[in-house]
Amino acid sequence: MELYLPDELNAENANTFLKDFTANLDASKDGDTITIYINSLGGDVYSALGIIDMMHIAKKCGYIIQTINIGLAASMAALILMAGTKGYRKGTTHSTVFVHPVSYEAKEELPRIRTEYNELERIQKVILDLTATYSDEKVKKLINKSGYLNSQEALQYNIIDKII
């Protein structure tokens, strides 16, 4: 089974992706490989976390989740890349990974900004914890200051397992 991560994740295209993902799970059997090709700017945090949760469920059911960066895996798309089954996370020779801290554009009044800030702190902790689980502890430091990684650097940080 092959799936393509959307250019920029939002609730609508993530739901379509998840619908295709689950439909293909129904047509597959345990032990099959699900390949997710990534060339994405990332996007909505909650949509990406939903995809990652579905990847976890599939892995627990015995599926191999192969993730392949075929261009840019930025922001939450980088985390989806890392969430693949260890040993099956790949990047092409000229692929790029971009990681950064969680961000928010404040256009609200102070009480709303406080609420949003608390949620940003919670999400940042979730992302950093997942990142440490999937890759090298050094990536957590990189995320806190933003950074582009070529495929060789992504391999060194254990974001991917192989360059193809």
C-alpha cells in the first residue's frame, strides 16, 4: 500500500489521508508494509498527531510503516517521517528535513493568548517527547532553535535509517 502525505496538512486533507489509510488497512493483512511518501510543508499539529496515532495503531497490529522523504519533510511532516517503523525510515539523496519549535501567531486578547500559550507548551512537550522516542535526543535541541538537515545529517540524527 502506498500513500502520499499532502503538501500542507489541514483537517480536511488529513481526514482524507486517514480515510485512505484505514481503507487500505482493511484490504491488507498483518505484516504488510504501508509506505508513506512525504514531500510536505507540515501544517496542522492536531491533524499530524492524528496521523501519527493511526501509524502507532497500525504498527501495534503488526504492519510495517515505511516512511520515505522524497523532497521536503518540514515541521509536523518531519515528525511523521520519524514515526515510521525503525529500519524503514528513508530519505532520498537530496531530501531535506526541517524542524522548528511550535509557533503561534497572536491575534487575540490576553486571556485567549494565555490559553493558547498553555496549549503550545503542552504540544511542544508532546512533540519533543515523540521526537526523543523516534530519533536521537540531540534532535530535541535542534528543534528548539530550528534547523534544516540534508539527508546525511538526518541519518546522523537518526531521523531516517537509510538514504536511498
